[in-house]
Amino acid sequence: MNAQAPKGTADMLPDVARAWEHLQRVAQELFTRYGYEPVYTPLFEHTEVFSRGIGEATDIVSKEMYTFEDKGGRSITLRPEGTASVVRSALEHNLTANGAQAKLYYAGPMFRYERPQKGRMRQFWQIGIEVLGAAEPTADAEVIAVLWGYFEALGLPRESMRLLLNSMGDDACRPAYRDGIAAFIRAHSADLCDECDRRAATNPLRAFDCKNPACREVMAGAPLLRDELCEACASHYAAVKTHLDALGIPYVEDSSLVRGLDYYTRTVFEIQVEAGLGSQNAIGGGGRYDRLMEAYGGPATPGLGFALGFERTLLALEAAGVGIPAPPRAEVYVARVDDTVTAEVFGLAQRLREAGIAAELDHQARSLKSQFKQADRLGARFVVIVGPDELAAGEVTLRDMGTKEETRVALGIAVDAVIAALG
RNA sequence: GUGGGUGUAGCUCAGUUGGUUAGAGCGCCGGACUGUGGCUCCGGAGGCCGCGGGUUCAAGUCCCGUUACCCACCCCA
């Protein structure tokens, strides 16, 4: 058989898995401090959850989903992102009934059928938070502060991060602007690439994203939504910026920041890093989605959140020279001089473990010398040597691997001696 | 979906104009006064040279195909 993991997936071996757990631990600690609670939603949903939530015309829905029919004839899709599921779940369980607010966070794998490249996998992990029921601009600033604070908490220098901010307007001002851009594109179609030309009909705002230099030049002359926001959106956007300023979080307004998911309204943001990511330089992003709950047939409920990618965050940390803490695999190694003392060695290791100490021993009948090498490799600060000589006196030898100092202690109090030695 | 690059020991890579038993470093295992680590020295194990065809007296080296990975476009976290 083929022992390779499927294209776009990767095994997370201990070093990476440890980093994964670290990312989740830091998230848990920080998000909890901001009042967010954990939520786990299914890894797959009815396809409709994504097609209606994210938008039929988006790339994600139109060509990147893992969709299949289950044995009951239902159309099922592996989740390509987290927000749609969380909002669906909040609606199902009435988490925002009677004006209640829900603050949730999640972490787990997402699935998109794309060509893999640096920082882009078919199964990739995201951590995200969602606030449902909060319309005030302080919520926008809080969500952005959590994202920013998370990367800082991991040790990413703030100079290496760039926060992009924009407003996409709402139902009151976006449609008119959208039509205006479509008209603008049609008027300049001769100077734009075919793709952008087509965008006039499908998703005109995406033309701002085009990397084609000619298109960029043309679009630079297009009217900005920022200048055509309705009064409510304009004041909301201004308030968000004021709150960010107060928090001392630096941001860059970028009118070309247009999220590719249909559900976004008003505030959108993204954090990019320059080093380590290749062309996939966004490590986290999100925005407000005030109409999403309604799209599912629920009551009008404002909402917003962000998602960040594990793989990319790790690449960014690596590029910034930030290490992932790796605790020693063993604090104490119990060495066996010969096989007459096996029972005592195994018993002592077990008692150390029960006392809360990371203890390791040999299971391969290795020589004493190689047991020491192993102890060294595992980072053990002490080695307890158990041999016939010691046992004859009812004792064991405790060796400090740093100072090479050896002391004899009674077998009966060996655990206490180790605890005392470890301090 | 489109384009470019690369596939040789566990890892990172060498392999000369095709020529005999395919190499190095790191890692791993063992040894250097028969119960002791990190340094040094010595030794050892480990390779369908991605896979399948072809050219040739001879292919890791050339040609074709295929597959996997990487990178970019695109899109997004």
C-alpha cells in the first residue's frame, strides 16, 4: 500500500504536535481572559451551511469544498472555515435569544481542496473567536485586540506584524458602491485583465485585489468605499479606529482589503507578516458579519470574529526566531545496572511518576552506558542508579547530571530524595 | 485548474564528459582500564539512486512517460 499521507495533509510529528498544543494553550489562556468560552462544532455540516453562509459565488464554495453525499442521501461538506458552523450552532441552540451575547472560541482542522504551497494545506488548522449579539464598535476593537495580543503573547515582535483595516459598508451603502465599481470596470475594461472584466458581473470589489500591475493602476483611480460609506457605517468605522488608537494598536487603512467571503459587512481586518510566509502572508484575519444569522433564517443578530492559521503562525514564529517551549522529556532517569534489579527499577520509576515526576527507564535491556546517554538526551537532571551493590545496603545512588555529584540514599526514601533534589 | 523546479541512506546533500563493490556530514548502534552521560577517537548498521519504459556493451547519470513533493499564479487563515 501507499504509506504516504494524502496530498495537502501532513502528519504532525512530536516537535510539530508540541507546537500545536502550545498555540492552543496560549489561545485558551488569552481568550479566557477576554471572556470567550470554548465551543466544538462538527467537522462536517450540511453543505447548505457553507453555500448560503459563505456565498455560492465565492472561490471557497464554488471550487474548494470537500462535498459528498452520505449514505442517507444528504449533501455533506467538510468545513472549509469555522464561522459558518459556529453561527449555525448559535442559531440552533438559541445562544443569542432575547438579546443575549455569546463569545466563543474554537480550534481545529479545516478543509479546502486547493493546490498546496507554502502556508497552504488541504487540511489546515485554525483558531478563531466569534462574538454574537454585539453591535458596538468596542466589540470590533476587542476582537482585533485579541488577535493582535495573541501573536504578541506567542512572542511575535509587533514590528514584524502589519494590521490592515477597512470597512466594507453594509446594505445601506455597499450595493450602490458595488454597482458603481461594476460600472467603473466596464468603463475601463479595455485596460483591465479578462479576470477583472469578468468580476464586474460576479464580484466587482475583488478587482481591487488583482495583482496585475495594469489593473492596479486603473483601480487606483476607482472611487473608494471608504469615501462613500453611509453615515452609520462611517461613524462605526471611525469609532473602531478611535478605540484602536486608544489601545495603541497600529493599523494601516487599506481600501484593497476585501474579504472573499460574502458574509462580511463593515469592519474587515487582516494581520500580515513579511518574513517566512512566501506569498501567503496573512496569518490571521476576520471581520464583522451582521447579516449572517439572518441568512440562515434566524433573527437579525450582529456578529464578528477572526480566524488565524496554525501553519502560517508557526512559519512566522520560525522566521522571527521565536522558539516553542519544549519541556524535558524526563526529569529523572532510573538506570539499571543489571537484570537482577529490574523489579526495583521498574517499581521506583512508577513511584516517581505517581509522585508527579517525569521519570524514564530503559525497556530495551541497554547497557548502563547507553542508559546514561539516553538520560542525557532526554534532559534528565538526575539519574537514580540501581545496582546490586546499592541494593545490598538497601540503597540507591542519586547522581546529579549537572554537577556529577553522587549520593547514596535509602531505597525507601528515594522518591522524597528526588523531590528534594529537584527542588 | 495553469506554470516552473526537484525526487540518491532516518535528516541535509555530493555523485565528475554514462564505466567496475553508490559517498559525506549529522543522527542512530557498539567500542576506547569488564557499574556511569555531554567532548574526542575508532568501528558498525542502514540505500528497488520515486516508479515504468527506452537508448547503450554499460544508466543514479541520456530520452519518454508517470507519480510525489516544493514554489508561484489563483484564493484565503
